[in-house]
Amino acid sequence: MFKKSSLFLVSLLLIFLVAACTSGGSSTTVDNSNSSDGNTGTDSSESADSSNLIIGTTSAPTLFNPFYSTDTSSMAIEGFIFSTMITVDRDFNPEGDLAKDWEVSDDGKSWTFHLHEGVKWHDGEDLTADDVVFTYNIPINKEYDGPRAYTYKDIESVTKIDDYTVKFRLNQPSAAFLPIAMQAGILPEHILGDVPITELGEHEFNTKSPIGSGPYAFDKWADGEYIKLEAFDDYHHGRPKIDTLTYKIVPDSNALMAQLQAGDINYTGVASEHVELANELSEDGIIKLQSGENNAWEYIIWNLRDPLFQDLKVRQALSHGLDKEAIIEAVVYGQGTVAHAPGSPANWAYNPDTIKYEYNPERAKELLSEAGWVEGSNGILEKDGENFSFTIKTSQGESREKIAEVAQQQYAALGIEVDIEVMEWSAFVEDTGPPNWNFDAQVSGMSIGSDPDPTYFWHSSEIEAGLNYSAYSNPKVDELLDKQITILDQDERYELIKEADAIVAEELPVTFLYYPFGHLAHAPNLNGPVINAANSYYKLHEWYFE
């Protein structure tokens, strides 16, 4: 039913592409309008006023269940409907949501959480420890076939101590347990408790009537138009100050800007190619524009299953052969910084001191010669009778197509022949992901969640069916990654991640391109939004219009 790794990748890759993304979940919309001028024929439920926050995006949700959704629109909306045990602030620090406090044992394997009393579900029922135990027994059930099993693999048991106390027992200490596993939306046991685990992913609850305990309650899904949520009067942190949230999909970023300018949308992300226009709108007082670092990076992945890319000198040459500054200017109009390593400057685990393969086409040519590649009669490098020729695959979208085109041009100057194949998103994920791995190289991107665990990307255990698309394998890196995830002290853990990232940066299973900037636009009278890499919708229930 679900492809556990490839579909999970969709959510990771899209996190920083969808307008107004969040780290623990929040929201977006649905609209398949064919209008090209940004007008979608919206009804009165979508009119922008001081009681209605309209978030614009270009990606539609699919379902609302945190253990089965795989796209960012769905996960965003889940963040408004469902409460979680904890959330994170704008600096990635954990804060209680349903949990008012918690303790961890000296060995790091037992966590005890104390819940707020008096929390209500949207249907008026009480939320208790029974709901938490029910929820967390879903992903650790042997019959669970959703995309989140890895996140909860360290949970050995979940036990109710009393109505408002829950104890988790882990099979090993886990640094990701609190910031990642404890941000799952809690589901209602009184509604879903009798549903077989094998049927839960396709239950009508996920699309027809999701019931949560979050700040906003599900009201209406007008397929192809919008999703409407209503403020929950009994929200345990206080009733939201904005009465309604409408999540609206428009055809593309041009339509987003048109509707933003017209006031039909009052909160959205801004694509790099529209930053100049957004600045003009900001200067005219039509919008407020915020910019900052994203917790993400763009890169070219080399498929190390292909002998062409297995020689480190070749990968070094490919990295020296790319003018990343030129790519940033051409693709994101200067709205990014050059990347040389995993992670992001916006994240605490970032290592700024790794080796840097700067743009140096002459050095690239030297490395290719040392690797045995010589110029053939047609000007293309060849070795053992084979041309240095490969295809870069990428998904539809102006930015990544441009990256592929710039790479094609710059590699041609080195005598490397590059073809480009642009694919529709879902087909791209299916073709290049597990179990197919059907690519030579691909332009892609990655976003880091609330915890910067690099295991997903570089550990050899992730090669067969995980997110290690390059099939990179280094026993030392595996050892460091296995150790860091068990360390609860952040400073000690940082040293291990730092060392692992330095090795990855040196061995280049991918060529890191740039860290993109994020841009957020909203109505000037909207108070509350602050662009950040951790939690875009932090304390949303306190936002208000002046």
C-alpha cells in the first residue's frame, strides 16, 4: 500500500519547497483552478478579512493522519488539527504541548511524560493517557505498513501510569526521541481504537472527518479549491485569535504573487524569482516581507552504483567543475549561499570547517586526466573506449531545471557530455527512488527536520530502501552516526556529527550546491509570523490581525 522510504522522501524533499513550510506540521490548501491570472472564483468562505487567515501554496494535501501522510501540505494541516506531546520553538528548543513536563532516566531509556488535564478533542471528549498509548502503539505495531516506522524504531513499549501520565521505554538512548518522535499528532482512541491497523491508512477519518485536539478543527475540504479550518473554542492553550484558516492552492508561483498583491492571500512563501517584486510590494506597504536561512540544501546526487562515479578523483573533478556562485545567481537570483557540506548554517549541527572544493576548472581537468580520462576525437573525454557521458534527471520546476542546464554547460567545457531528463514529480520519485534507483545523477534537495540526524542520508543501512540515494558507504561514518544518535548531550553529539559530515564532504557522494534562503510574505497587519528554520507557525493561536 505505502512505499515506506520513497514516499517518506517526498515529504523530506518537499518541506522547504512548499510555501510557508513548518517543522512539526502545519498547513496549506487545495485548488485545481485552471485560471492563469490568479483568480480562482473563491466563495465567501475564502475572503480575506481580519477573521480569516488565507495561506497560499501550490501543493495539494492527500490525507490527514500523521502516520500515513507523506506530503508537506498534508503534514502542515495536521499540525493545526492535531496536538503533539511536545513542539519546538524558533530555535529548535523543545516545549511542551500536551505534555506539561517530563523526566528521563539516568540511562536515557525511560521517559515519563505528565499531560495537561482538561484537554478536549474537537468532539468534546477528554484526551487522556489512553490516547497517547493508542497513538504510539500504531507505528511500533508489526502490522504497521506506513512510512514512519524508522522514526519510532527505538520505542520498546508505551505504558499508561495513570490517566495523565505515560511512560516510554526505549531499547537504547535516542537523541531524536524527544524532538522527532514526540512531535507525532495524537490520535483519538475513542474513534480509531477498533480500526484494524491494516485498515488505518485508508480509513475515512483521514479524509472525511479528522478529529484532533489542536488549535483548529476541520470544517470543509472543497476539493480543487480550499480547506477550511475553524478555531477550536476549547483549545488547551487558549482559543485562537483568528477565527478561520483557509488553505488555498493556486496553479503556480505567479498566481500566488498575483493573489498576494490583490489581497486574496495574506500569508505565503515567495519564490526567489519573485523576491524583487515582493520587495516592491513591501516598499509600497502592500505586504510585509521577511527573509532568512532555510534548514535545507540543494545538491547533485551521484549514483555510486554506477562505476562512472566510483572514482573519488572523478567526483572531485565534478565538484571543482561547477561554478556554484553562478548557479546561485542564475537559479535563485543570488538568494542563497554556497554549500560545501551537509547540514545548514541555520542548524546547530552545521560544520563550517569541512574541506571545500572551490570552482577550479583547470584542477578539474587535471583530476580527470589523473583518473585516466583523455580527450577523444569528438572532444568528449573517453576511457577504455567509453565516452564520459551521463544523464542528469530532475523534477519539473524552474529552479532545478536551471541547475541541470548550468551543470550541462559547465561540464561541456570539461569534455563531459550531459543529457537532461525532466520528469513529473511523482514519476521522478518513483523512478529514482527505491527499489529502482534508475538514475546516473539527479538534481535534488533536502531539508532537515527538528533533529539534524544525518543517518537517513549517509548511513549504509539506508542504501537498500532508504534516503541514501547515492549508495554511499563508509564504515567510519556508520560508526559515528550509530553513536551520535544515542548521545543526549548536544555538545558531545555535535562533535560526532561534525566528524561524520567532514568525511562526507571530503568523499563527495554528492556535490553540494547551495543553501537557499527562505522568503515569507504576509499581510502587513498580521502579527505573529517570524521567518525561521525551526517552526514557521510557532504559537499560531496567538497570531492576530490589527
